[in-house]
Amino acid sequence: MDLWEIESSFLRVASSERNGASTYEEMAKEKLGRSCSLEQLPTPARAQAIALWQPKGTCRLIPVGKGYITIFLDNEEDRNKIWSGGPWVIGKQLLRLSPWSPFFDPEKQRNTHALVWVKFPGLGVEFWEVDTLMVLGRTLGTPIQVDHSSTTIEFGYFAKVLVEVDLADPIPKKILVEVEGGDFLQKVELGATPKFCSHCKIIGHTFVECRAIKEQVQRAEDPKNFTKRSQQLKTPSQRTKRRELGKKIKERPFPMGRIWTWGQRPGNLWCLWKSGPNVPVLVVASSQQIAISYDGFLLSAIHGMVTTSARRAFWTDMESITNLNLPWLAIGNFNCIRSWDERSGGTGPLPCSITDFNDCIDACRLTESFTSGPKYSWRNNQKGRAKILRRLDRALYNNAWIQKFDGWSCKYLARDNSDHSALVGSIQSIPKPSNIPFRFLSGWVTASSFRDLVICSWDESFIGDPNFVLMKKLQRLKAAIKT
């Protein structure tokens, strides 16, 4: 028997003997959606497939489980027609062809593709041609067909295209359409999608239902998985790096109960807490956030990636946490700004990165915490024209959080050894230090009551040496202005 195997864009021929007979078989796997069980291929689906392909020779469809079937053909013409044709939609499901390979195990396959009706609301009718809508759909995946009401412009409001999307990839909520005379951003709305887990990257269950997450939570509750330290813990010594930098950094010990590091993750995020009867439960552990559940609320420590594409997976994880419906605080370095006035110097970010961030905040129904202190939380430690300032660190919370912790607010502290300002949150107002050096602000002169304040303070007399009198009057005036 000669076995012709479809592999990428070429044929590979292998010779073997089976019962002394010589035949030609061309094989390929074909996968239907998980919503259509093919343990026993339905007769209507078989009939529809045969009617679509109209093979000249024998065509056998053999189910192998998990929605996969093997197609047996006896001639090359039918093989080429099925392989290069399509897309094939059978039983309202897209059939995805892939090369046949030996030792195929349906249990090990991971499906991330689904057929989704994509809406383009507010799209001008001049763009409602089939070719144009298919081009718009191609930006999200593989377009299959345009809705009949869109081609005839019967309904209005939005155009609709059936697209095969890969749910494992970030799906933009807006796309940039370039036309003669100007460009515009077109909003994208997805229709009903199957259950998809952003953690496992597979269709079939949601993030909340994920068994892998539950196993992580169970392991997190096991004290054996914690890295224990003593009550007095010092930051790791970095003397070699300090000598290279030429800076002397003072080690500051701080009391701590435990340090939580997770698996082989990068060490950019740590979860630390004092010893107590309650132990936090890990919800999400990734290179961009650690989310824990503690005493009935959620806390996410954030360190977003630098690139826009890498952050999109993080935005998806953020939206998944919303489904837990608990008081939630997300705090840290998001590595992204929300508007152009949150930057100074350097080149501006991509507009889509700002849009993605704001869309994620809206989708998660979060609100940014009131923050006092410096306007920018990060700087590149350069001077002059090379200086760049950004507001990258922030705290976001939902309505349930502010109801549980009324009066929550944050404050940026002065930078010390880091290029980021520390962000401190508290339910009570953070008092202003009493030892802040006095600094005169020119804006005070424009206040209507400033002149009267100076005259009232200066007219009070002192007895003594003129230099002594001047010093006392200045001290009294400074105290009056500071209050």
C-alpha cells in the first residue's frame, strides 16, 4: 500500500504492505466544534458533507472521538478538492482541516478556535459591501460569511460578519480603518462565544471553573509550598551590584511573617504578609500579576509588561477576575498611561495601548483611586531634554471595595533609590510630615488674602537687635503661611 500523507504544502509517500493488497488512501483529520458531538457522526452531517464535496470516488468519514474524524478517500482529485476548497460549514460548524499524522490522540488536542458573529456598530453604509466587510473580519480571524441582513442593508445599526476567531489570541475592541481622506477607529463587538479559559487557553470551561486554578489554590493552602523566613527579614544583599552602580544603599530590615514565591515565575512580583490566623489564597499567578483572596476580598499586585501586545493577555486575565464578584483592589505598576497628560518628554505611547487600558478598566467596572503626591510616579533619572516622566503606578478598585473600605485613598511618596515612587494606600488620610522644608510658591502672591496675611503678621512688633527682629518676623510669617 502507498500511503499519501498531507503534510504542510507537499506530499510525502511511504510504502507499506497490508494483507498483500495495494491501494491508494489519502488521509486528513477534520475537526468540528466541541458543541457538536461526533462520537457517532450524525447522519445529516454526513449527508451534508457528501453533498458539499461531491466526491467522484469513495469517501468514508470515521469518528475518532472528541469531535475529530478521519476522512478516507481513494483518489487524489477528491483530496485536492477538499483540502484546497472551503471554508466548509456543516451543521452550523466550521470544519477545520489539518494534515494526517500517525499516533493521533484526540485527548491531547487543544481547541481554541470558534465561530463568532462579529458586529461593527456605527459603520457607514458605504462600507457595507461584502468584500469590505470580509476585509474587516480578516483583521480578527478567518471570515466565513456576511450576514444576509448586512448584505441587503435591511436592519441597519451594525454590520455583522461570521468569523473564525482564535480565542487564545488577544481580540482588539477597536480596529483602525485607513481610507482615502482620513482614518477612523471602528468599534468591534463579539457575539456569543463558547466557554474559554484564559489560564489553560482552551475551550470548554471558564477561568472561574478552571480545575488547574483550583489545584493551585489547594496547593497554596498547603504550608509546604510556602517559602518560610524568620520574623525579622532583610532584603537580599546586592553588594556586588551596588559596587558596580557606585551607590550605597542602606539595608532596611522589616518584620514579615512569610514570603510567597510561586514556582518558576520571574521574581518581579512577591506576595508578603504578616503571620496570622488567616492565610491568603492564590487566585492568579503570572509574570504580570499575583492575585490573592484574603478575608473576603481580592488583591492584585500588578507589574504590567512593557509591550502593548504582551499586556493584552493581562487585560484578558483582569476581565476574568471580575466574574468572582468580590471586593477587589488592583494596585501596582501597569506600565501604561490612561491619557496624554500623564506623560512628559519622550515619544508618546501607541494610541491603541491607551484605548486597551481604558477599555479594560471599563469592562472590569473599576475606578481609579484618588491619589495625592507627585503627578508622575516614574522617571528615567535623566536631565534636560532626555528627561521622561510617566504616571505608570496606580490603584484601581470596584464598587464593592469602596463599600467595604470607605474613604480609601493613596499617596505617592518621594522617590528614594528606585525610579518609581512608592504608592501607599490607607483608609484614613495620610498626615503631612511636620519636617517638610518650607518652599515659597509664586502662586500665593495672586491670592487676594495673601497681602493682608503678610501685613498682619509683619506689623506685630519685637524688641531686640534688628537682625533678631528680622529673623523672628520671618519665622512667624513662615508659620502663618504654612498654616
